[in-house]
Amino acid sequence: MFERIRRCIYFLSIIFLLTLPVHAYAGNGKIDTGDTTWLLVSAALVMLMTPGLALFYGGMVRRKNVLGTIMHSFIALAVITLQWVLIGYSLSFGPDINGFIGSLKWFALNGVGIEPSDYAPTVPHLAFMIYQAMFAIITPALISGAFAERMKFSAYLLFILLWSTFVYDPVAHWIWGGGWMSKLGVLDFAGGIVVHATAGVSALAAAIIIGKRKGYPQEPMTPHNLPMTVLGAGLLWFGWFGFNAGSALSSGALATVALVNTHIAAATATLIWIFIEWMKYGKPTMFGAATGCIAGLATITPAAGFVTPMSALIIGLAAGAICFLGLKAKGVFGYDDSLDAFGVHGIGGVLGTLSVGLFATTAINSGGANGILYGNAKQMITQIIGAAVAALYSLVVSVIILKVIDWTVGLRIDEDAEIRGVDLAEHGEEGYFL
């Protein structure tokens, strides 16, 4: 009997292979192996950023919530990967529908094979798809920093699935997928709007709607493991080279400039942040250095492939100073953005987007535009429109999604669960036993 089953499976496999569309797998000779290698390595680097974010956020919470916080980032790798290959990639990069969204022509990666695409003509379409998947994965994970220590896991799963579909995918299409913002001329090299502004503004909405942690701000809620946070920051810094330099989609000069600019901005923001702390509080902190580098990385992201290295230094300086002030806003306005997702990513993303309108030059990227300093004030107006519309859209849709989830499964864990901690209440496990 087993021999008959084996023959049947063999026969069906042959039939299946014969029916595969040849055009989806036959190369056309345009693929550049160097560019393909760089994009695949960059995809791996960006994937590493999500576990890096898990450690960065995980070390910042109290020990009773460390696993639940890490889970927010880690589970996004699974949930958003499936969403992306089924509908997300097609909605973001599929054939344009009225400038707003991509069609479902590429549903379940139908027609997405190893031939190059118009988006990246020297690499397989699948390579471009999986690279973009890593952006889609980390973006909703960034938002989790705003409601750490108090959101139901079931609500979180629903939120990232709905948010990716109704916020990330449309905005990605507007700017990168041939939508109306790309036609307007909005420039976003690696995600200042698509990733950081959308996530940051949505994080602010989530923090306000879910409400403050029990005892905040009267009770101390200090990070339980700063070495873990610093390790996460280091992995993010490392992975960001793939995030920004990989967005050149080739391994040439533009990738080099983007990588150099990324490092310069991160280093400058780190120093500015700890100098401000030193002057204001008398001591520079490791926590401040880790936060400052992420602020610099988020802020240079939209500009990395459009500006000179010295402009990147100025952008890093601004990121360190302005994002430092942005973190103080939650004390003034009274919301509880647990891990400063809005203060770092929202403010940094918008600041970087506007920096493009100031510092961009076609001497660096002929496919971009000049900014104010190079005689083109119109680009700043375009950047303001892009950032403002994306932020407003993200805010409105996020509020709707959060309200719907709250009315159905509920957003927040109960008071007893919050006292015990998310790890035990939601996952039945503990990070530490000593």
C-alpha cells in the first residue's frame, strides 16, 4: 500500500511541476548578483532589528513584564510575514488603484517570482518582496512600546494585523508603491513617513486610549535590565545599515552614502543626548546613550540617501536635541508612552522627513530632488504635506482600530493581571526564577 501511495505522490508532483508558470521562474538575464547579494544580506540585517527591538524594549520594562514585551516584537515576525505574503505586499506594491492602494493581483505572491520587477530591476522580485517584508514586520512592533505592560495579547494580535492592513500598507503604497505621494514628489528614502511617523503617531493614540499603567507616574517604573536594552540598541544600530543602505536596492555608491550617513547621524545624536543629560542632570547615562542613538537612526532614515555626510551630522544633532525634548512632552501632557515610541520614532520620523526638504541634493541622488539649501523651497512644502497627511491618516485609522478592538475583545488586561505582570497573566511563564 505504501508503495502505491509513494507512486501517487510522485505522479502528482510531476503534474504539479509541469503546470507551474515558466515565466515566474525563468530568469531574463538582467539580475545582478552583487545587488542581489546586498539586498538579501540587508533583508537579514533588517530582520535582526526586530529581535533587537525586543531586547531594547524588554530591558526597559519591569521584570514581571519582560517576556510579554519581548513577545510583542517576536510574534510580529510570524503574524506580519503571513499577512505580507498573502495580501500585504500586493496592497503595498501591487498595480496602483487610483493612487491609494495596490490591487490584489499579487495575492499570495501570485506572479512574484525570480524575475526582476520595476521596483528593483537588477534583483529577483522575490528578493525585493522579502526585503520589504522586514520593514512591514518591525513597524507595528515599534508601536508596542507605547502600551507595554498593560495590553492583552489577543488584542495586540488583532491590532497589528488590522493596523498593518489599513495603515501601513496604504501609506507604503502612497510613497513607495506608485501612489499619490510618489507622484506629488514626497521623498522618503527608507521609512521616515512609512515606518516611523506612522508608528509614532499611532503609538501616541494607543497610549492615550489604553490609559496609564497602574501607579504611573507616582510609582517608580525603572528599566529592570539596562544591559539587555543596550544589547538591543546595538543590534538595532547594526541592523539599521541594512534598513537604510539596503534601500538603495543596489550595492553601489548610493548604498555607501546611505550607510555612512546612517552611522554619522546615530553617533552624533548619541553624543548630543548624553551631553544634554550631563548639563541638565550632572551625569551622562547609558540609558540616554542608547535612546539617543535610536533617535538619530530614526531621524536620518528618510534622508539617508538624499543628503551629504555633513548634513547627516546636523540631522543627528537635531535628532538628539529635539527628541530629548520630545520625551519630556509626556510629563507635560500626562500621557503614558511607556517606552517613548512617539517621542523617538514619531518626532524623529517627522523631523527627518522635514530635513529632506532642507538638505536634499541631487548631487547625492539624481533620482531625488534639491531642498531649500539647494534652491528648491517647494520640496519642503511637499515634505510637510506628506508628513502631515500620513500622520493624520495614521491617527484617525488607529483610533478606529483601537476602539473596535476595545468594544469587542477589550484592549487592556484587568487590574489583578497588571499587578501580577503580563508574563504570568498572559503567557503563564516568568523571565526570571531567582
